[in-house]
Amino acid sequence: MIPRKHHKLVFSFFMSLLMSCIMSLVISIFNVGLVANIIGIWLKAWSFAFAVAFPTILVVGPIVHKLVALVLQDEQENG
């Protein structure tokens, strides 16, 4: 198993893997339809999308965490 100290890296990997998979499939089908070679088209798009998504999430993730912290209120105890 991977040590917990690598949580952000592992999270970014799986998030980018799954999101790029889903989005590239949807966009590929949207652009070309359910053609005979859609799997090949999608796998090519997915590999490119993942190569962009993984480093993007690593860079953008901390910014998103800060934005979320700005818009969420801390829960206060009701006495």
C-alpha cells in the first residue's frame, strides 16, 4: 500500500483518471457519434486528456481547496 503522506498525489491521480475517462468518452461520442471505431477514438482522446488532467489537478487542486474554504462557513455550536 501507499503511505498516507501521498494522499494528495494519489487522489489527484484517481480523480484525473476517472474524470478524463468519463469526459473524453462523452465528448468523443458527442463529436463523432457511436461509430464503429469509437473505442479507438475514445482511448486516444482519453490518453491525451489524462496527460493534461493529472498535472492540472496537481496545480489547481490547492487553489480549489482555498476557494472552497472561502465560500463555506464554519459550523457553530448552538448552545
